[in-house]
Amino acid sequence: MAGADPLGDRSQAPRLDDLPLQVGSEADVRQPGLRPARWRVTELTPGRALVWQSTTSGVTSIGSHVVSPRSGGSRLELRIRQSGRLAGLVGLLYGRKVRRYLEREAEGFRAAAEAR
């Protein structure tokens, strides 16, 4: 997916190092209408799964990207879980926006995969 931007042109996620993606890699993610967040890779199965985590303002977010084989192609599952003392409030205030960003991210991955 070289050159593809699955987060879309309004989101940014610059890596903080030039090493191959690995557990411990970090990126500063900026999306319109959300606080900037530093995400750290906590689990990685190359070509199959990525789990990363961010903690900001009393909320820990864990995001996962899992690719599974499917007849005629692959299936991508994107998830985000939030916990912490302010997670319920953040979910109420930003849940719809976060879901839209996940949908947009999935669409970006789909378009990049189909372009290959």
C-alpha cells in the first residue's frame, strides 16, 4: 500500500522513527476535532494484525487492525476500545466522530487494496 493514505488527507499520523514498524513504534496522530494523541504499537503480527494504544486526558484507547483471509480476498476489522475515568463522557462527546474516522480509514484501506 505504498503511497496510500488510509487515514485520509485530513488526518496525520507521522511516525516518530524511521525503523521498520515494530512493537514500541510510536506515531503522533492528529485528526480534525480530536485532541492530538501519541499512539504506541503494543502488538504486531506483520501482514495480519496491529494493536496500538494511546492514553490522554484520563482515557486509554486501544485500537486494533486485523486482516483475515476470506474467500476471494481479505477482511479488515478495525476496532477501538476506551477505558478510564472519562471514557464514558468521551464516548458520548466523540463516539460518532470516531466511528466516522474508522469508516473512512476502512474505506482508505479498501481503495488502496483494490488499486493493487
